[in-house]
Amino acid sequence: MARARFQLAKARLERFLAVASPGGLDFSTRRQRSERYLLAYLHDKGRQLEEARALYSEVITRRSPHWAIAAAARVGQLFQHFADALYTAPIPTPPIPRQLTSPAARREFLATFGEQYCTELEAYAVKLEDKAVKALDACLTKATDLSWYNEWSRLCERELDQLQPGRSPMAAEIRAAPGYVRGRAARARLIGELR
């Protein structure tokens, strides 16, 4: 049952991933239209995220260790993907005031606009990234509580280490792989006859 719910949530995840950031935003000539597109994108992406998160949360309550950890990992990935999309969003064309006639003043205006635009998106993305960290941390806590480690718990570990490097060492960093002992096959005598 948990696996079936996970597959249903996966279909919702695909819809979430299909919501593309609006391209060609131009605040210089089509400011209101561009603002509407941007706000509609944020709203639609956020709604799809919440619908997928709700389905994955249902999987977590099914008490199947493997699928609960997998669903918790996906919730973290949902938030992380949205934050990454905002961090890498292209900077739109701003409206350049007419009184800025020199190229240096225009460059300075464009740089300031870009910084402010990125700061606004980053403020939104940081909140999403914080939620991703909490979800990935919950995934690892669930795996530890259940003593159930699989590819999903390792994924949570890797993603958490990527978001907050050095905060908590990965399991591979804590204990070395048992491959550092050199061993030789023992020489056994050939059995000549059976008694």
C-alpha cells in the first residue's frame, strides 16, 4: 500500500517538476504582465509542491520503513528543487529611467536592479532551503529511529551534506570502509586421500 501511494505521489512530483520558471520577463516594457507571470509561477509551483508533499506525508504515515524514508527524502527534494530554481532564475530586463543617459549610470542601475532582484528571490529561496534541510534531517532521523538504512537514507545524507557542508559528517566519513587490511590466502596442504 505504501509503495502504491509513493507511485501516486511520484506522478504529482512530475507535475511539480513540469512547472517551468517564466522566461523572458521584461520589467522595462511589460512590468505588470511580467509581475503577474512571476507571481503566478510562484503560486502554481508552491501549490504543486504542497500537493506532492501531502501525498508523500501520507506515505510516511503508512509505517513501511523503506517507503517512509523514501517519501521523507522526496519531501526534502521538493523544497530543494524549488529553492534551486529560484537561485538560478534569470534576471529580467529592468525599466531604465530616462534620466540615466550615460552608459556608466545605466550599468550601475542594471547592477543594482540585478542585486535587488536576486536578493528578493534569495529571501524566498532561503525559506525553502530551510524546509529542505528540516525534511532531509527528518528523513535521517526516521532512518535512525527505524534502524533502516537504504539508498534513500544515503540520498538524504548526501543532500544534507551538500546544503550544509560540515554540519554533520556523512557515515562514510565517520568510519572507513573495511578495505585497508591486506590479506593473503592461507596456504593449505593438498588432501591426498579421504579416510
